[in-house]
Amino acid sequence: MTAKEYLQQIEKLNIQIKHRQEQRAELLTRATRIGANDLSRDRISSNGSNDRIAKYIERYIDMGDEVEERILHLLEVKDQIITQIDGLDKPAYSEILYQRYVLMRKWDDIPEVMHYSITQVYRLHGQALEAFTEKYLSELSEDQCPGTAGNGINQRTDQRTC
């Protein structure tokens, strides 16, 4: 895993949570649509729509629990990454990684915040990733770095991955 991939865990988890929340909202919409359709009809006998509503609601509740678990996991990962970023020796490295991977700022916004040119931001970003890799990822064992031949070099890309 490269430093960039490692740091992008926050964004990936945020996206997964967003997708689950959207899916959960859709379940609620479907459940209320079914209920609204049935309430407009004057029926004494049930056609199973109550069972469908119950299934949607049950799934809605389960997804709520799943979303909460994912949020807790995100907070743990985020806390660990922030601690690691803050542990870098150069404040500029910490700041650029924090801006990009924790706050998820776009490249065009970072120079304004840091008062650097975009070229400096790109250069510092590369250096910060190297520093992060050296400090945190180079200690990982080979089995934690898939695709490497024990030297931390990805055999497909010839790039240092851990």
C-alpha cells in the first residue's frame, strides 16, 4: 500500500458511508410509498404490503446500525492518520497532508490556504508522502505489503509501496 492509498482511506470510508446513507434514505422512501398507497385504499384484507413495509423498516434500522459502525471505524482511522500526520518532522508536510487527505481539499484550494504556489504544493506533497512512507509505512512487513518481494518495491510498477 502506498502512502497515498493509505491516506485516502478517509475519503474512501466517507464515500462508503455516504452511499449507505443514500441507500438507507431510499429504503425509507420506499416504505412510506407502500404505506401511503395502502392507506388510500379502503380494504379490510391485507395483501402482504404490511410485510413489505416491515421488511423495508427492518432493513432501514439494520442499515442505520451499519452506518453507525462505519462512522465509528472512520473516526478511529481518521484519528490514527491525523496522529501520524502530526508526527511528521516538518510542519509543511503535516499541513499539506492534512489539507489534502483529512479535509479533502481540492488541489486548487491548498495553495491559497498554505500561501504557496501550486508548484510548491505539488513538490511538498511528493516530499511529504516520501517522509510519511519512511516514517510509518517502511516498517510494515512484507506480508502487509502485497506485491512486494521483501524489499518494499512493487514488482509491477517498480515503485516503493511500503
